[in-house]
Amino acid sequence: MTMPGYEKFMLPIMDMEREYEVSEVRDKLAGHFKITEEDLWELLPSGEIDGIP
């Protein structure tokens, strides 16, 4: 799966910030968008991480 863009992340982030600590949001977003651990650590062609480390 490709990572959702900025706009797709914003609403869930704003909703989650009311209920969860910042440290919990990564896992909650991954679950919401059904992003695998492998997807979270996918590298861009530049070698940068394309995810939420």
C-alpha cells in the first residue's frame, strides 16, 4: 500500500489528538489506514523513510 498523502492524514490526526498521547498516534494511524509495519519503513528513492518512524 502507498502511504496516504498529507490531506488524508489530517482529519484522523486531529480526531486522535483529543484521545491519545502523541506516542500512540503512529500506531492508531497505521491501524486506521491499514498500513503494515513494512509500509511504515518503506524507503523513498532518495533513501529517506516514507513513513512515520
